[in-house]
Amino acid sequence: MSNLVRTTINLPKPLYQDVHLYAAAKNISVSQIIRNCLSRELGYKNGKDILKLAGILSLSGKKVPSRSQIYSQYVKKKLGR
């Protein structure tokens, strides 16, 4: 897979142990199991149907603000401007 992003998740210890046992039994990585589960939950097929989320994550036609815009708004709010 290209364009992978490293992330951290917190799992209950029994789930952590179970997923590692499952991965070993299936001879696949824990990362692949998590990607498969997330893709299935979000309705992706082969991880390429990102536009299916458009209806779920609709912003009512608004443009998604950039990270710097969000931060600027946050700073202005904190400074009372």
C-alpha cells in the first residue's frame, strides 16, 4: 500500500492479545487486520472508495479549512480577538 500513515491506537489488553493471536494464525500483520476492519466498517472496497464517505462527512458544501486556518482561529479565540 502506498501513502500509509503511522498512527497509535489504544486497545484493551484482551483485544490486543486476541488480535496478535489472530494475526499469527492467519499469517498476516496486525496492521493489515486493522486496515481490513476499518475499511469494512467505513464501507470501502479495496480501500479506494473514499468518496463513499462524502454523504457521511458532508460539510453542507463548505470547504474544509486547512490546518493552519483551524490553528489561526483557535489562537484568535484564545486571545479574545
